[in-house]
Amino acid sequence: MKKHLITTLFFVGYLAIVFGAIAGILEKPFAFYVFTIGVVALCAYRICTLSAGDFRVKRLNAMGAFSTLLLIASCTLMYMQLSGWVLTLFVAALIDLIVSIRYPNQTK
């Protein structure tokens, strides 16, 4: 059941981030709140998955934590109504793409 909750946090977080980013580009007033809900859910996911086995997974989790910090910076810039949030979101997305490609397959 715990693994199901963690997976749900991951999907809800990223869906809210995507919808918040799209709403932010369209300059909707609720964009910041949706984006922030997604980032909080993703932070909870990252905290739940921090402890891992080998060095490679720990390094990839550290890269994921850095991308989460960039998402927090995006939230801050979006709140301040600065356009730099797009750049930090783009860099975080690139890091998450690299992490998702390099992460070892956990299926058994």
C-alpha cells in the first residue's frame, strides 16, 4: 500500500506541475497554486525515496533532489511574477529526463 501511495504522489505531482506550467504560460491567476501543489507532492515523493541501496541510485536521487530545488525556485519566481520560472522549469525537466533514463529498472 505504501508503494501505491508513493506512486500516486509522483503522478499527481507531475500532473499538477504540467497543468500549472501550462496555466502559467497562459497567464491564468490560479497557475501558481496548481504548480505549488505539484511541487509539494513531488517534494514528498523525493523525501520518501531518498534512502536507496547502491551509490548509483543515491547519486541519481541527489540529482532528482537538485531538480526539485529548481522546481521550488520556479515556484518562487512564478509567485514574484518573473518570467525566469520557465528557465528553471526547463532545466529541472532536463535533469529529470536524464535521471529517468539512467535510473535502473526495478521490475522483478
